[in-house]
Amino acid sequence: MYIVYLCCTMSKVGVNMMEDMISTTKKKMIEYYAGDSRRIHHFLKVHSFARLIGEMESMPGEELAVLEIAALVHDIGIKNAELKYGYNNGRLQEQEGPPEARRLLRDVGVESSVIDRVCYLVAHHHTYGSIEGLDYQILVEADFIVNLYDDKADDDTVRKVYDRIFATESGRYLYRQIFCDIITRS
């Protein structure tokens, strides 16, 4: 299992530093996607669900901070994919995202160990076969909650995703609350 190591302790100063990094990352991502309200809304919603699931799962503060930063930058590869290839898909997002995430997070002052894990998550957030780590699982769950709603997924897809993807107790609970009209129907 992946364990996150951070140099700063979770003292009051450490917590404030992490909160500042998360806030600064959020601001930088809004600037990165300036004028693209759909993308901004997407990563803000994924961040909100990821944070909520992480808190409900009692993630330690350091791991929660990594998750939050990853949720904010998880789709950063879209812009470069569209510029280079004229379109984007999950594979291209995973390919193009880590270098952009690394640049942005270095500018924010995020520690290299955190950047490495965030880049790993960005490079795998559309790969569902071998999810390793609670942060990875929660990021995938939060992204699915937002994508299925925003894309108006059909009932069969909603049910299959619940059965095949959702593993955390908190993610499954939220999913049932959000999609209860579909999950309870046969």
C-alpha cells in the first residue's frame, strides 16, 4: 500500500501550509483554465467530492492534502492534448497531464514527494484495473460521481460503475444518495 511521506509535520503550521498550497493550487488551476468555465466547474466539483470522501474515510491530513491537490489538477492534460492532437481522451489526459501538473505544482512550492504522487495519480486516473492506494481510489470515485452526472449517463452505466468501480464505504454511500433513483430500480 502506498504511504505518503511529507517533510512538514501536521502541526498547526504544517496544516496551514498545506491549506495554503491547496488554495494556491486551486487559484492557479482557475487561472490555467481561465475562460473555460466547464473545466473549472469540473475540477472544483471533483475536488469537493474527493475531499468529502477523504474526510468520511478518515484519511490522515497529509494523504488528504495529496488527494485534494490531485483532484484539482487531475485533468490538467486536457488543454495540451487538445492543442497537440485536436481532441482529448483519457489516455491523452494521462500522457499530457503529469508534465503540466509538475510545472504548476513546482511554481506553487509543493514538495517533490507530493508532486511525484500527484503526477502518478494524474497519469493513472483513467486506469481502473489496478488501483493502488486510498487516494487513487477516492480520486477515481469522485471523478466518476461528477462525470456520470454531468454526462447524464444512462441507468445501466450508473449501475455498472457502482458495482465495478466504487470500493470505499463513503464513496458507495454518496453514490447511492446521489443516484438513488437509478440504483434502487432493477
